[in-house]
Amino acid sequence: MSVSFNQPIDSAVMPRCSQPATLMRLPYVKSAQDLDIALYGVPFDLGSTNRNGPRLGPAQIRDMSRLIRRVNPTTGVNPYNLAQIADVGDSKVNMMSLEKSLSHIEDFVAQITGYGAAPVGVGGDHTIPLPIMRGMRRSGYLDQAVAVVHVDAHSDTFDSLGESKINHATAFRRTVEEGLQDPARTVQIGLRGTRYAEDDIQGAYDLGMRVITMDDFEEMGRAAVIEQIKTTVGQMPLYITIDVDGLDPMCMPGTGAPEPGGIMMRDMQMILRNLRGLNVIGGDVCEVSPPLDQSGMTALNAANLLFEILCLTAETVARKKGQST
Amino acid sequence: MSVSFNQPIDSAVMPRCSQPATLMRLPYVKSAQDLDIALYGVPFDLGSTNRNGPRLGPAQIRDMSRLIRRVNPTTGVNPYNLAQIADVGDSKVNMMSLEKSLSHIEDFVAQITGYGAAPVGVGGDHTIPLPIMRGMRRSGYLDQAVAVVHVDAHSDTFDSLGESKINHATAFRRTVEEGLQDPARTVQIGLRGTRYAEDDIQGAYDLGMRVITMDDFEEMGRAAVIEQIKTTVGQMPLYITIDVDGLDPMCMPGTGAPEPGGIMMRDMQMILRNLRGLNVIGGDVCEVSPPLDQSGMTALNAANLLFEILCLTAETVARKKGQST
Amino acid sequence: MSVSFNQPIDSAVMPRCSQPATLMRLPYVKSAQDLDIALYGVPFDLGSTNRNGPRLGPAQIRDMSRLIRRVNPTTGVNPYNLAQIADVGDSKVNMMSLEKSLSHIEDFVAQITGYGAAPVGVGGDHTIPLPIMRGMRRSGYLDQAVAVVHVDAHSDTFDSLGESKINHATAFRRTVEEGLQDPARTVQIGLRGTRYAEDDIQGAYDLGMRVITMDDFEEMGRAAVIEQIKTTVGQMPLYITIDVDGLDPMCMPGTGAPEPGGIMMRDMQMILRNLRGLNVIGGDVCEVSPPLDQSGMTALNAANLLFEILCLTAETVARKKGQST
Amino acid sequence: MSVSFNQPIDSAVMPRCSQPATLMRLPYVKSAQDLDIALYGVPFDLGSTNRNGPRLGPAQIRDMSRLIRRVNPTTGVNPYNLAQIADVGDSKVNMMSLEKSLSHIEDFVAQITGYGAAPVGVGGDHTIPLPIMRGMRRSGYLDQAVAVVHVDAHSDTFDSLGESKINHATAFRRTVEEGLQDPARTVQIGLRGTRYAEDDIQGAYDLGMRVITMDDFEEMGRAAVIEQIKTTVGQMPLYITIDVDGLDPMCMPGTGAPEPGGIMMRDMQMILRNLRGLNVIGGDVCEVSPPLDQSGMTALNAANLLFEILCLTAETVARKKGQST
Amino acid sequence: MSVSFNQPIDSAVMPRCSQPATLMRLPYVKSAQDLDIALYGVPFDLGSTNRNGPRLGPAQIRDMSRLIRRVNPTTGVNPYNLAQIADVGDSKVNMMSLEKSLSHIEDFVAQITGYGAAPVGVGGDHTIPLPIMRGMRRSGYLDQAVAVVHVDAHSDTFDSLGESKINHATAFRRTVEEGLQDPARTVQIGLRGTRYAEDDIQGAYDLGMRVITMDDFEEMGRAAVIEQIKTTVGQMPLYITIDVDGLDPMCMPGTGAPEPGGIMMRDMQMILRNLRGLNVIGGDVCEVSPPLDQSGMTALNAANLLFEILCLTAETVARKKGQST
Amino acid sequence: MSVSFNQPIDSAVMPRCSQPATLMRLPYVKSAQDLDIALYGVPFDLGSTNRNGPRLGPAQIRDMSRLIRRVNPTTGVNPYNLAQIADVGDSKVNMMSLEKSLSHIEDFVAQITGYGAAPVGVGGDHTIPLPIMRGMRRSGYLDQAVAVVHVDAHSDTFDSLGESKINHATAFRRTVEEGLQDPARTVQIGLRGTRYAEDDIQGAYDLGMRVITMDDFEEMGRAAVIEQIKTTVGQMPLYITIDVDGLDPMCMPGTGAPEPGGIMMRDMQMILRNLRGLNVIGGDVCEVSPPLDQSGMTALNAANLLFEILCLTAETVARKKGQST
């Protein structure tokens, strides 16, 4: 363990409500050059087909992440002892252009990962895994299609929606088509919600993804879900992407398309905590829409999930450095 | 499948937030004459003994039903392929007179059901099943006491409350007394909450209803509850009435008398989805009080439950028409 | 006065909270063919450079317009006695494409005005006057550059913002460039708010508009502002466009870019009521962002301003028909 | 000055947020027998024709009255040095019956005023001045038609609304008809808001009331309004009744029928403070609907207005006792 | 059963929203002299290290306790038939001094318990069990270290935080050090949430407490947790202290340090209901921060938990009096 | 004008919602060493005697200051062309100790001003001007009692409150007693609100301050108020301190002790804009309590007032540097 790693602001000295908000109260740095893991935001929501607002997600998640401490209560992992981590701020986006924004996000992630830093981000709508994966591939951070754990109420594998090929309902078809994501190493978890058509999520099956609907989840039980993820993903480089509407609206009311009957935070936390040992190379938490939940609970829960992804990613970093956790 | 059935507005063409809000984005029609199922509202809350506001329920449920799509994710049922359905608007009510309002509601439902359309409504406080059943009987739509699945935190079978014989705490004693509801074919589910007196819900047992309190529910498990409903109801014409306070306040915060420790949306959805094959001839969702939940989650969940009742009713309609689902 | 004109639902019979919400409780009709005035919505916010949400504006304004009655308390005008008016629903928009949406809006307004109906709309962000004016011109409803009363905290006459030539900060430069709007017959009212640069609103002056900042407004007084509008506009066809951020944030908290120190509702109402006799041919109220004001006050006030524009437009219609008011 | 008068809880000793909430932090007593002034609540809203909720008004006004101190900053009046004042709790109401509730309220006020205590209450919807005046007359507290200062956006002098003769839109026609209120000694202030019909408020003029619409108010100016009240009322026993929608919705968002462009709190306070010397024998503040303003600002402002009425009433009491203020 | 015990206001006569709010609608009395159980509030939050607001907790819990009825639906216990209970108001606190406030709280509880009344209180932040136990000991109500069931997301057994030895993160180390609490008879339930350091909750184990983290809770199951409590506590005098953040934030959003994945209300209710027969001598519910949940759900749930503690305490009282329940 | 001064993030490139929030979107720097003006926060509220929450003020004001642009619309001043300005973060505070916090704040301000940077801060409760002035004096930044423009609903010149000599109701008596503030060069503006005692604000007069109550303000008119400030203050070093409750609650609902009938934002802005030329050496905006206004309007208005103080301070800096504005 290196004592030189960045540490969150010590809340016993500077209270939680103090200082400008950064992700996890870590330093805000302009470059990922010296980082193992770059936390970042993508204030983008032009891929939203429904109620919007996720452009304000990074700001509120930063604010609510003040409440997160350093050590994972189940695994004992303290990511700040394992890796050099900082908040590198937000990707540039263009508020009037989906296309330019996708390009900016791709550039931003390519730069981060070009330095070898693992990208752990907060959205933004759930279009952003597409430019994120493009950026990871372009920089050489990824040299193959990535395994994906995808938490969501919706499959996001439409071919198009609203005459548009790129939006938050199609992103994961695009990533597969572009060879960025390996569908055979993909698990979609939490699908439910009323559907446009009888074959709405058939696309995910046809692409070869392992789909665990809420009906499946309930039937299998949490332990089997965890096992299924491990089996499917193996030791492939794994990207974790969470659309917060995969969680139950009681946990995540502030999102554009809430669907009752979803994953509970406890289950989500325990699933992620049991993915230790997998080769997690980054992840994101998307679709937090602050204007739809001014209480901040959605953002708080998103910050907690971000911490879980951070712990997993930090362990991967540490393993690769030959450190023991 | 008939291509001539009304379809919800296509959200891929006209986004969810667009157009005047109707229930399920269906056409608003002035008469139920050509309908198999009439969706409608009852903006009435003069039967409330507690915090009020359900008069505003239909408006907010219409608005939140924008988020509901066409196909049930568990059963695969698409009600819009099975039956002619529309929003017939709201019953007339008189804001200063409980009595006149009951009469208006009865007339309204008698007219709907006189055309043979199945009534699927949103309240309004939970007094309204009384005039609804009266209307169904008067029109001849019902020619016998109906079986009832009644979801609620409270039994609503007091003889009187506050010197009043007709209100949201007494409605289901009245329906039995008037021969509208068959207590032997009735299941009450979700009862809990502190009580006025030791024998508070004894009335329901005495009337001969099958009562499943939350304590019972937990002990039995969901599957046994479903089985119990099927056994009790059989193939009798079945009316489903949901007071949203039967659900947990985490799901339904916006209601006058929330009681912690209730039914979760997932369980409620799965119970309803497992009632396929029963002879569902209508239903309602009541006690959504929008001013008590400006976030709209209560109304969104109510709209989701309305969809479940709609699916069941549409299958009944289709069976009767000799169609296969 | 014709008794055959559409009337709002009678709230003494069907209470305000009842029935699907339409603008002013008027009938929702699919075509403007037989209308004098078409009320409509534009659920579009892809021109927003800041906090978004106006795509949800038409829905909430419809809901809050339930509270508006029939007769103007200052002028005594009852628009429903003067003209055939209905809610024609919302323009189609494309949630992922600003360009396609502009085209849809233009088409929609061209169709409305092609029937000769005056367009009175609710946004949507304040980009929409551009496609609205394009549509009015294309249909021949307008055959010259229109006079404009433009209420706003911002001038919206930038040449570009965020590398974009068409958005809610540039729309009124575009309308002038395209010959749709006559800057010499334009009054901008309410400008204030901190500025990007020293010459931020210089563009409006350079284009030849009559600019009344809040500093000017206060110095002149309301009566002189009214006089200035009349002098500038004369009997030219006049379009009234209100960005609700022109009003004070106390009145209009739910908008993306609120600026303290703005026009009060009382003054705004009285200015509009004193424009009787001008040749008002349509108008809009924009930038209501419901998620930023779940109380609905912003939408309620927007509905009240819509009513004022409606009264003025109805009087114009009546005058043209040779009716007396 | 008597040192034995009840005093509000001393906030320097027991902080404002402490102790059960009573009106003005005064003792809660079961009888008005020894009081000069009885503060009380009427949790009634069955006379509402629109959005409801005022039944919850007394509770929230009690809570927000924690923030009111003892001395009027403009007049220097300390009512607790002038009269024996307490909170006598709420009138009984029947949640299902307008008629029974009116009877209960009348009884309650008759009892209070039968002891000679001046009634200063909080509603409740604006039907309640009718049973309040009935109670005052029945007990002999009033032996003639009372002068009234009536603040409201609406005249409340319809003959009927919704087939109902007694509700919050008709109460002040009934009081005149029953000889309880002297229309020639009545001033209505603040009328505005769109109207049902051209002659909506004509009734008030026809009854002989002095009507000051917002248009009149603005033209006259505040000083002339005050003068008009004094001239009209003279030294007649004066009852002050405030529907909070008479105030601007910026001050009073939490009410069923808000109308923009109303009286500001500053003007309202100064009007009331300038009525010193009039023979104020009681009053009320009505139509606070807490669910429509969870921030509590409406209730806080209502509590401030209640304090103004209390100061005026206490001075009347003191004058009658031969005390100097 | 004695008919002379205080009863909550009868909501069938005086509706729930009426009368000044007291805990459980019981009489507010100035002294605990004649009581078996004293309900009280502690509007104190100077021990908060995070987001504050619990000083406003007692007021909102009083208000929401209007919704609680008399009889426990699972156990059938009616505490108002078993003991003389009243609301004795709030402890004095000093808003600028933690030290003086602790002293006031201790005095207040010493006085209550000096009369032999069992103290059942609402906070306030979770520092207050320290002065409460001090007061119980000083009065002789407790003559030994008390057994404690402590529900919390955090262990509150730090030695110091923020250079402070007494605050809501250290209180239960102080109580043990001062011999007020028996760690061997203590069960902490619900611990989870990210931690300051790897050994964050080690203090609780080191002190000898029985710690049941959420991980333990889930593994053990609810029945085993109940059994463990019974085994650990035995027939020792038992104090129950609930930091509402021990519950899940879905149930208790309005608290300073919410941690996802906590105890659900249903489980909490059933645990408490299964502690019948234990020697419960008092308890508290803390950390409700009303400004963080203006909907009141947190306070409503807190009121429900207060009722559970009240039922257990009333049964203890009755047993000691030789009464049967 | 120097091009090297820090500039706010360019919102045309990085949208307003992006990047970690700092005051005015300026760089966050750890030291004031190279600054002309240091923007900072004080997340302290242990001096609150009422509803609390201002500890969260700096965070929300930072977030809402995203909406502020660069140039003053009335004066044309662009502070970022006049001075080197940055956000230096928050003062350390101790959440459990008023005394330690005061000491930390004094140290923090002494350090800032020791570098010669002008302190422009956001609170925090309105105790903080005391340690701020102490810090300014200790560092030598101030070498005499400072002139003060003090905006407030309350005089804050009690000798003690709640047995405490230092809190938000006494701070400005302490500053005078300690020779930090010159009462003869002090103007208090906006005083109103009910009072504890008849002589509540007499202290301010007795200390020799120029007191402008709201009654005075209204009588004098805004222009005379501005003139009075100029006359009283002259060219003395001037500190501007704004308790947001000096403004009307319609502008500033989110504060602990709102008083209706206060200063409007427009007037406040114009007063400040007319103080150009005075020798403004720093200032603060206090008492924003975010939990009491989750909409953020209070914080937005506070950020706007902060900008006004910043403009005045920057002009002072520029004048001293011999620059012309």
C-alpha cells in the first residue's frame, strides 16, 4: 500500500458539507496522466427519448457523494489504499448536438484511458456507454470486445427509436455491432417494465446476450445470478454499466423511465460485492435525473453504486500491480 | 387480432410527453358504445375521513400513464390486440354532495356497462366501488353478487364512521348488504396498520370474507396467496379493487392513510399476473392523492396496476369473444 | 356572438379536476380546419443550452389551465364568444434531432395556419418561434415580416452559442435574417440578468429592435412601456412571444435560466390587457420546465398569460369578422 | 397591563421548534370561559369546489406560528399585554357532511362567543364565515349585521355553484341574506382572476358591497384603500375575513384557486396595521391548503396575518376594558 | 383494564387533522407525576456531524402520529388500556450549547423517571440516549447498567469525532464507560454503510456488544435475529433506541446519514412485536430530520415505531402492576 | 485590463451543468496568496437559534452560481477583468463546537486577508461576520472599525439570546463592542418582523447605527435609501453583509426565520449597483438554508447578490491598483 495515494477529504476535519463537491471528495485534477482510476462525469442527455434531466446528474452525484466514506463494509476494501484515484471533471458535451457530444465523450475517454487510467463515470443518459467504449478501444485501453454487466429495466438493444439509430434505447446494439462489446460475455440484469412490442427484448437474446429479467432474477435467486455473471464473464475485461432504472423506483425515483418491481439496493450492492476477483476495467452509473428527485436519494444511491464499482476496479488495478488487497 | 382496435399513441412517433394525457394514451371518446373496455376516472373524495386529495387522482394517473407501454413483460399480453379500449373520461361528481356524487357515479357506470363495456377505473377515494357495483348491477352487466379481490391496508367494513354510513371505511359492508358483492367469493389482502379497536377487522371475517392480513401474507407466501385467490374466486365474475394503501408506503407515499409494512409492487404485479384465466370483469385503483406525492411515483405505480387489471380484463373479453390470446 | 363556438367544460357541472386536461378545458380536435384559433403545444427542448425540461411544459400547462375561467376580469373579454377555438394537440417532435423537430414544428404550424387559424401555443424552449414563424410564412398566413412583442430576460439574438446557430439563444436573430420578423416593429421587454460579455444584447439594438431592459422598464413605468409597444407595433400583424424567464423568478421559478428582478405577473397582465386593438395574430408562452417547479405555479402563471394572448387574438379574429366585442 | 395574561412560550428558553404546536405558542385550553380572545381552528373543506386540502390548514398554521414573536413591528402593539388569549383548539367537524359540519362550527363559535371571547380563527375553506357569523349572532355576541373587511380574489357571492347553495363561492350572499353581514358596511378587496361569466362579481355590487378589485386597488393606491375601509366601516363592529387567495400566489402558493396579480403581504400587513381604532370583534384566515405548499410559506404568511388580526382585536378588547394601548 | 386511562382523541369524533398535535393524540400534561409512561420530545441536534435538522423531529412526529390508531394489528395490544400515558412535551434544550442541552435533557428525564414514569421519547439526534440514560440513572429509575437494543446503520461507538467526545457518533461508548449501558446485554442491529476506516465498528465488538450487521442480519434471517435479542437481553431492564437510519432510506429518507440496504419497516415492526415479554423500560426514536423529507414519510414511520416501543413498554408496566394483557 | 485574470468556465464550451461546482465557476485554489479577491464559504450554523441548515449553504450556492454570467447588466462591470479572483474553498469548522468554529473562521479569514485578498464569502448563519471581522482585523487587512451595510429582517444586536452571548442574534453588538465595526458608519436595512419585546431593535439605535426599517424604507423610497447609505458610509472601508431574510420570503423562502414584507431582489440589486464608488473591501451573504428550499431559488438569488458584492469589491480593487473600469 502506498501512502501517497489521494485520499478523500477527511470528514472529521472538514465536515461533509464543506468544500466544493467532487466525486468521493477526491481531488479534482485536470489530467488522468498519473491516475490508476479516473472518476468523471458526462452531463449529457440528448439521447433521452422520454423525460430528461440526466445532464444534471454528475453535479448532484458529486454533491451526494460527500456522504460516502472510504471502506466497503462487506468486503473491507478501501480503494484509496489500492490505487491513485481522482475526479477528472466532466467530458465536454455540446448541448445542441448529439453527434458532437458523442465525439467529445469518445475523445475524453480516449484521453483518460490513453494514460492507462480506468474510467469510472457517472452520466448522463444511457447512450454514453457507446462513446465510452469507443474511446476505450481507440486509445488501446481495450483491444477486444469487452464483457459487460448491464443493469437496466430495459434492454437498450433496439435497432432504432424515433428514427434515430443512436440513443439510450439502442446503444448496446451499436456497441455489439461495432465489436466493442462481446454479447456472449454480456449479462443483462433487471429487465422488466411494459414493452413496446411482444419481441421488445428479443434483440438482446438474438445478439447472444445472457438476459436475466426480473422474473428470471426472482426465480433464480441472488446467489445464482451472481454465479451466472461469473460464469458468463470469466476473466474477460469487464465493464459494468448501471442504468439506475434497473433498480426499483423506490430506490431510484429520479429517473426518466422508472419501472416498478426492480432490483433493490441491498441486492445490487451484494451482487457487486460478490464480483470481487473479476477483471473489472471500468464502469458507469447513468440516468440519474436530479430534477425528478430533488431529495437527492437517487443521486445518493447512485454514488453508493459508484463506490462499489470503484472498489472492484481498484482491486483489479491492485492485482495488476501485483499488490495484494 | 383485429387491426381496428384502438392503439395507444405511438411513442416512437409522438413522444411520451406529448399530446393531452389520457389513460394509457388511448383515444378519449364520449361514449362506451363501441367499447369492450372503458377506462375512466372518478374525481371524488367526499368519502375521505382523513387527509384528502384523491379527487385529483385521475388527472395525475392519466399523466403518469404516458410511461406505460403496450405489452405485459411477464405474461406477454397486449390488451390492445384483444379488445376495443378507450378512455371515456370522468364520471360527473358533485363537489359538495356525497349523495349526489354517488348517484352520478352509479349512473355513469350503469351507462358504460349498459353498453356491455367492462369498467376499469381510477379513483377517487375508496368509497367508489359501492356506486360502481350499483351501476354494474343496475345495467344488468352484473346479475349476481360479484367476486372481489380487494387489496387494502384496511378492511373498509365498518358499519359506520363519523356518524356516516357511506364512506371509504364502510363501502364493502354496504356492497355486501346490498347483495352486490359475494363475501364468500371475496379475498381481502394486505390488511395491517394500527386499529381503532380490538375487533376492527372482525367485521370482514363475520361477513364471511377470506381475509389475508400482512401477517398472513408473510406466513403463507405469495404463491399460496395466489392459490387462495383462485380457490376462493373460482370462475365467478371477478372485480378487482385496489386501495393503493394496500401497497407499501415506499411504493405509494401519496395516499391519505399510509401504513408501513405493506405489499410491494413486485408482489402485487406478480399476484395480478397470476390471475390469468379468472373471469375478470372490471376493477379500479383508488386513493391516489397527488398533492401528497408531487413526484408522481404513487400515480405511476397506480397506472402500472391499472395496466395489470386491464390485461386481465382484456383476456376475459377475448375469451368471451372466442379469441385466443 | 355565435352560440355554436366551443366552450370550455363547465366547471359547475364537471369540476375543474375532472376530464382529460386540454388547454383551457376546450375540446381536443385533430384538425384546425374549422377553427379561428388553434391552441397547441410544442414539447421540444433540444434548443436548451442550460437546465432542460420544457418538453414537459405543454402537459403541465394543460393541467394547470383547468383553473382558468372564461372571462377576462379587466377587459371583460370572453374569447369563447368571439371565435371558434380548440386544442389541436402537440406538434410532432423528434426527441433526438433538433433539425427534424424544427421541420415538424414548421409543418405543424403551416398546416394550422393554412386553414386560417391563428396559432397560440405553449412550449417548449424558446427556439420554437423560429419554426412557428417559418410555418406561418410558408402557409401564407403571414405575407410579410411580423411585428413582435418579445418578453424575455435575455435577448436571444446571439449569432451562435455552443457552435450552434439555432437554439434558444439565437432564434430571434434567425427570424430577422430570414425576413420573418420585422426588427423595427419589435419590442423586447424585460432584459436583465448577468451577461456573457459587455455587448451581449447589443445585437438586438444593432438589428434595430426597440429594447426595454428592466432598467428601462423601471425608469419608464408601465404606462410608457405600453405606449411604446403601441407606437412601435402600430397596426402591423403582431406576434406575442413570452419566455417565462422574462417574468420574475418569484412568479416563474420553474425555468432553466431564472434571473431575479424581472417583470411581475400583475404588470405583465396589465401590459397585455392594454394591447387591445392591436392586430394580434398569434403568440406563444415558452420555457416552462415542470421538473424545476413541481408545485405548478410556473405552469399556472403561464396558463394565465396564454389566456391573455388568447383574448387579444380572439378580439382580432372578431374584428376581422366584423363582429363587435 | 396585567401580568397575569397568558404569554406565548418564551423562545429564548424553549426554542421555537419545541413543544406541541399551538396558535402563537399560547396555552391550549378547553374552554373560552376566561378568555378575551379565543384563537381556534376549523379543519373543514367540504365547501371546496376546486382543489382541496384546507382541512389540514389549522395544523400547519399552528406549526408555522412558532415563528411569530410578540410585538407588532409597525404599531408596537403587544396583544399579550392587552388581553387574555389562548388557543381553544379546533371546532368539531364531520368529514362526510357539510351540513353537520356547519352546525358543529356554529355551535363551537356560539359557545366561544357566549363567554364573550372574541373569535379569531383559521380555516378551513372559505365557507366557514357563514357558520361563524351564525354562531356569533346566536350567542348574542353580535346583535346586528356585522361590518366586514373581506380580502379575496373572488367575491364568493354566487347564489349557487354546482347545484349547491352553501359553499366557498356563495357564503357571503348567505350571510347577507340571513342578516348577519351588513353589505353597506362591507369592503371586498383584491378581486381579480378570470371569471365564469361577464357578471360574475356583479352580485357583490348588487348586494351593496363596496368592491375594490385589484384594478381599483392599483388605481386608488394603498392609502386610499385604507381610507375607504375606514369610511365604509366606521365604528361598526367589524369582522375581518381573509381568503389567502386574495394575496398574490407568490405569497400564498398553497391554496386551491390561486390567481396571479394579487395583494402583496407588505400591503396587506400595512392595510391591517392602519385599521387600528376600528372596532374589530374577530376574524379569520382561510383557504390555506398545506398539501399544495409543503414548504409552509403559505401557512407562515397566514400566521402573520392572523397576528395582525389578533393585534387589532386585542386593542378593541383593551379599549372596551378602558385600558389604553 | 382501567377506564380512567388517558385515551387518544377519538378520530371518529374529532378528525385526525384536528386539534393541536401531540404524540399519539394523547393529552399534553406538564408533569409526569401521575403517569406510567411519559411520551416526550428532544428537539436537539447539536451532536450532528453531518446534515442536520433533527431539532425539528419532535414537531413533525407529533403531527404524523395523528395517523396512528390505538391497537397493534399483530399483537392486539392496546397500550391505552394498560397504562396511564401522556405527552409531557419537550425537554428544554439550549440551541447554542451542546453541554447545557445535555444537562437539560438529563434533568428532564430524571424528573420524568423520578416519578416512576417510563420514558419513551423522540429525538433529536442520536446523542440523546446518553443524557437520557444519565437521567434514568440519576433518578434511580435505573439502578444498574441497562440492556439495549440499538437499531442503527452506524455503531456510534467512536471514541471521538471531530475533536469531540460527545456527539451522535460516540454516545454509546460514553454510556458504556459511564456504566449506564451493559454491553454484554446490548444488541446492535442494522450496521452497514461505508466506513471511515477498516476498524470502524470494531469498537462495538471490543466493548463486548452483540453486533448484527446487515450482512449478519441477512444471513441469520429475521427469526434468528429476534432469538438473538431475546438470548442476549434476557429479563434485564431493556431500553430500545432506534436511529432511523438503521432502517432503509426508502423508509426513512429524511435523515442526515442515510445508507442504502437497511432494515425494512415490516421487519422492524415484526422484530419489535416479537419482543413481547421482555422487560422494556423505555426507548427512543432519533435522527428524523424533517427538512430532508417534507413529505413526512420518515416522521410517519418513526411514529409507527414509537407506537411499537410504546406497546412493549405498556405491557411491561401492566405486568409490573400485576395486570394481564 | 489584464488577460491573465482567472475567468469563469466558458459556458459556451463547457455547459453550465458541467464540472465540479465552484463559486462563479472560477478555479478552486488552495491559497489566496495571489488573489485580489477570495471567494469562500463558511458551512457553519451553530449560531442558529431557530430552524437550521445554513451549514449546507455554501454547497448549494456554489451549485446555483453556475447560472451567473460575467457582466453586470446595469453597471457593465465585469469583475473578472478587474481583479484576480478564485474560490478558496471553505473555512474549517467544528460541527460540535461554536467556539472552535469561530476560531477556525477567524484564522481562515486572517490568512486570506493576510495575503491582501478581499474576502467575499457565503454562510453559514449570520454569526459569521463576527469571526470574519476579527480575522480581517488580526491580519491587518482592517486597521480600524469598518463601515457596514447590513441587510437583515432582524437587528442582530441583542446582548444575549438563550443564555448565549455569541449567536446569530447578537453578532453585531459584539462587533461594535470589540471595535471591529463603526456603528456611526453602519446602516441596517430591512428590519421588520414581529419582535420579542417592545425595545427589540432599540439596541441598534442606542449603539448609534442608522436603522432603516421596512417602514422607513417604504416611506423614504429606494433612492433616498441609497443616498442615506452613501452619506453614512462615505469613503470608509465598507463591508456588506446580507442576511437573506432581509429580502422578502418570496425571494428567499429557504431561510430559518423568514419575515413577510421584505426587500425585493430588484430593489436589492439596484441598491447595490448604486453603491459603485464606495470603498467596498469585502462582504458576505448568509442564512441560506438549502433543506428549507430544495428548489434552489434562495441559493440562486444569494449567488446573484454575491455577484453584486463581487462587482463592487472588484471595482475597489481596480481603483486601488490605479486601473480604470
